[in-house]
Amino acid sequence: MLELTGVCRSFGGVVALQPTTLAVVPGEILGLVGENGAGKSTLIRLVSGVLSPDHGEISWQGRRVALDSPRRAIDLGIATIHQELEYCGHLTVAENMLLGERWPRRWGGRIDWEAMRAEAGHRLLRAGCEVAADVEFSRLTAVEKQLVAIATALARDARLLILDEPTASLAAPDARRLIDHLKTIRDSGVAIIYVSHRLDEVLELSDRIAVLRDGELVHLSEADALDGPDLVHEMVGRPLQQVFPRTRDGSSIVDGPSSTPGNVLLRVENLSRNGMFEEVSLDVQAGEVVGLAGLVGAGRSELARAIYGLYGPDSGTMELLGRPWQPKSPWDALEAGLVYLPEERKRHGLV
């Protein structure tokens, strides 16, 4: 179906993708893995028409093609669903699905809303997506948004789906629902390129797996011939034991006495903020991961933001590296070595 022959791409003097030869056949899921910067995004952009290769050929269904724009790729039947979905949250599912198309009209030029909802409902049903067409898009769950995006692509006769980290923001049950849905789509003859850092998903879902490292295709094989450690080895070029060295045997990967495993780096005592969290106490030691669990609205994110200096607590104390910690702003936290990764990067992240 899709064949790349010697395709490569550079940006200035930096080689993002070395000459790569790769093929995808109908009805298969090709897992694409690699570390950050390995060339996965460049390969996706070449196939989806965002970038043009410096050299090499791209063939689609046996014919050489020039994917010089995303529209050209879509017209051929290649659909890319990115990790960060683009949509109009205030519009309905039906309106989002038919964006860029001619909407059905009544006599006099008025939009036929009933016909639009019916068409969107038919597309959703055909794709096996149980989502109401008249619901505001912003009210959908993360997995429902992914399913609607897939249904939209299939309705436009997509024969190749490229999924970039589709489960990155999904909880385990939602990820399972999406994976089962993708298996059904594969069985209908649609090819899928599945990009993910969740190696267990890649191993379960893929028929074949391609591994990129430093812009080079270093491994391609049947998924059954690999396991987790094998994949990591291919991705980073060294055994798993060297990728995740032990840090709790008395040694430290960071110099300095404060980073010795067991030393308390952050201490929170009786921290409270009205309406958000109350009387929270915890210690975070060097070399450990502390999980904050709770239902939505329990105050987990609010506590993290208070520690980071996005707003101050009403009572309680904090210590960082044995000293009183009272950040006035996120800049204070950055200066002290704290980093905050928000759950919604588009809304809350500046960089």
C-alpha cells in the first residue's frame, strides 16, 4: 500500500531522517518506536504531506506520488491523527466531523441541521463509535475524542491511519477501549502506523515493529520476535540494565549529599488552602517516586501547584533541601530546581 524507498530529510546541517526504506501493507498495524529525536515525527510528516523528502521516493498503491501537502495525502487516503487533537470545542460532534466539507442545505440556503446530525451519526455508526452526534465536542472524554477523530478519517475513505501517541493521555480502561477498536479497524483492511512510547501496547497491537534510532531505521521485524527488553535495546543501543541503573544501593546518579537516596528533598507539613486541600503532610526522598492519588477534585493538582508557587497556601509549612520553602512564583521554583509538567500543556504550559 505505502512504500518508502531511500527517503531522507535534513534541516540545515542536521540529519533528521537518514535514507529509509519501509513498506506498509493493507490490514496490518506497523508499530513505530524510538527515543525522542529518533526521527519518528519527521517520518510521520513526510508520509502525511507536511514535509517533502530531500531524496528518495514515496509510492502509494504501486504508483509513485508526490505528497506535497496534507490535502494531497488526505485525498489519497492517508489520515494522520496527532497526539494533540485539533477541534472546535464549542461546536457539536457533527459540526466538527463535517468541517471543511459542504454542509447539507435546506431550501433558501439554510443549513439542514437534522441532515447534518444524521450524516455524522451514520459515519460514527459505520466506524463503530458510540458517540452522540449532537453533543458539544468539549464534553467528550479523551478516548471519545480519539474515536471521533478516527471515525472522521475513515468516513473520508482513509486506507492508512497514522496514530501519534493516541493513548498518551488516556487511563488504562480508555486505552484498552481504543486498542480493541483499532484491532477491529485493522481487520477491515485498513493499515495503521502506530507510534507510541508504551511498549506493551506496541507489542500487543502491532503485526510488525520498526525501530528508529538517531534518524536511522535500525530494526524491522515481526512483533512476535521481540519483547520489552529487546525493544529497549534496539531503541537505545544498549542493554536494559544499562538504561535503568539501580539507584537505591547506596550510590547516586546525581552528585551531592542532598541527592543520596533516603535524604528528604521536600517536606510538606499540614499544608492547607481553603476549598482546595487541607492538612496535607508528606515527605519526598531522593531516589523515590511519590504518587498522589485521588478522585477528580480531590486536590492533587492544586497541591502540586501550591508546591510549585502558582499560589500560596493559607497555612502549613514546606521545606526544600532542609530550608524553609515559600515560593512567590514559578520562577522561584525553577531557580530552585523544581519542574512542573501540567496535565493540559496547551492550556497551562508556556513552553
